[in-house]
Amino acid sequence: MLRFMEDGEISISAYDTAWAALVKNVDDENKPQFPSSLQWIANNQLPDGSWGDELFLTHDRILNTLACVIALRSWNMHPKKCEKGMKFFVENLYKVKDENLEHMPIGFEVVFPSLLNIAKSLNIQVPDDSPIIKDIFAMRDQKLKKIPREVLHKVPTTLLHSLEGMQNLDWKQLLKLQSQDGSFLFSPSSTAFALMQTKDENALNYLAKIVNKFNGGVPNVFPVDLFEHMWAVDRLERLGVSRYFQQEIENCVNYVSRYWTEKGICWARNSEVQDIDDTAMGFRLLRLHGHQVSADVFKHFEKSGQFFCFPGQLNQAVTGMFNLYRASQVLFKGEKILEDAKNFSAKFLTKKRDDNELLDKWIITKDLAGEVGYALDVPWYASLPRLETRFYLEHYGGENDVWIGKTLY
């Protein structure tokens, strides 16, 4: 598998598939552009009436389910599936209040209200008077107030990943921020919404490629090539089996080096938006494998002594700071930015551990607390490879790990 990595393998998102299914045919608006996406939705309703990941999280299930019902209703298809889906939605909405906010899908408070508005326009009955829905709309309004409109339209930011939740957009300006592959920050749902508003050919080609690759289904983000190359190497090394994959690992690290920039990287190549999580992982692997990379890359993620994953982000994820902490230990004398990063991330992680707040916004894994605890108690320079592997085998969740994006994957 390592030898044939391309753009990455990733599970299907019912939510993003629903957005692709909503796109009207460019030649005949009475037909869907991607009928195979509609078929995927029809084929993948779960026995309880919902759509979503095998792991049950209410935020994820109600988002996926409402999106799929909207897609089917828009094309007047499968009324019984729609009815069953909305029954699940209404009966399970209350469970949202009991879930950890750390595990809420990325951008949920922005995109979910937009779905509710679309549902109402299609005469789909949603419980408008629910206090939960009112609270989500309040969260949406509060978040949007913090977004400077001029920044949204002029500078590539993470907001491009959730355009379907935005209103009053200037598409002429936004098209200038489109990624090289035709997507909007590699989000199929955001790109599908953009395509519906602009009929942009590059957006159409991006979606068509994905729909074809995944046989009608659509992942929540694509490509994920840099993420897959880096995390595969990291896991093999921490599991103590890297000696069996030396050539494959070298190829993966060289691939990351090819797309490395002085501002860092994100989960996919050729991105104008970078994040500290992928940058820290890439920096650490490149240095450990003999590549020359400047520590100055982390200056782009620091402001007034604080480190952040994305510019403007208020609440930092545990895993982002964890990978920054790991990267900061691979330093040379005089690299002050790495000393600052190490001190900041160690303090952040120590407080999270002391407060028992080690749930993460990006991943649900077997024992993140154990991973963080070992890293804090046994710094890299004092750790023995076989000892680290011994402990990591206890922490490793493997195929049971679930990542959190706009949906679970």
C-alpha cells in the first residue's frame, strides 16, 4: 500500500455526497450532474434511518442525515427513505446537548443552520421551536460576527472550507482564492456549493474526478496526500516496524519534502493555507531523515508568544500542540522559536492533563492521554526507541481511530 499512495484513501462522507447530489446538470437543470451520488445515498441509509459513520455521534448523524434527506427530496426520490430519515432526526436531536463539544464536526455550527434553512425551503418539517436548534443558530451568529468579510474574500483562510454555511458571498473575489485543483480548500461540499453558485468549470472537474474515483460517494476532504504520507511513516516508526519499510518510508519523506514550503504545509499539496499540525509532523520527519528545514517555519504560527494551528483560531487542539511539542524537541542550539514552541506546548499539554481535558477536536483515539503523558514524562532525548514502542503499542488504536472533519471519517 505504501508504494502506491497517490491522493490518499479516505472513507465516504454522506454529508459531502449529498452536496454533490444537489448539483444540477450543466446541460439540463432538470437532471442531477452526479446521479451516482444520489444512488450512493439511496444505497447507504442505515437501519435506524440515519446516514453517517459506524461510530455514533449525534452531531455527525443528524448533519449527515438531514443533508441526505435534502438531496433526495430535492429530486423527489425515495419518499419513504426521507420519512425514515426525518423520524431519526427528530427523535435523536435532543442527544446533541449531552455530547462533548470537542467532538463536534468542524464548522458544524455554521453549516448545520444552512441545511435547516434549505430543509424549510423544501417543506421538510424541522422542529424550529427546539431550544437546541435555537442555541445552534446563536452559535452560528456569534461565530459569523467574528469573521471580517474583507478577509474572507481577499486572503486564503480555513473559511474556504465551509462556504456552504456562508451568506452574501462575492464569488468573483472568491474564485481568485480557488485551489489549483479546482476545489475550495479541498472540501467537496464547499466546492459543490461554489459550483452551484458559479458553474465554474474547474470546480466541476474537481468534483467529477472525486465522484468517479469513489463510485458516487464523496469524502469530506480530498486530497489528503501529505497527511497520509506523513502519518503512515510516523505510525510505522512508533510501532517499531519501520526497518521493514525503509525504501517506502524514504519515498514518503521525499514526497513531503517536494511540497514543503517556508510557510509550512497542510494535509494536501499546493495549499495556500497551512496548519501547525501537519507542519510540525512534516518538520519532525524531515529533520529526522536528514533533510534541511528551517525552524523559522514556526514563526508563521506564533503571535505574541502564543502558538496556533490556524491564524485566528481561538481554541487549540490537543493533537496540534502535541505534534508541535514533539517537533520542538528536534532542535539545534540557538533555535529560539523551537525553544519557545517547546515551552508553550509543554505548558499547554501539562495543563490539559492536570485538568483532565485531553479530548481532541481532530481525532477520537484509544489513549491520547497516555500518548501525551508519556511524551511529557519522557522527553525525546531521554526516550529509547524500543521503550517508546512498548508504550505506544498500548496507546495505539489502529483501525478503531476515528478522525473528525466536517464529518467523521
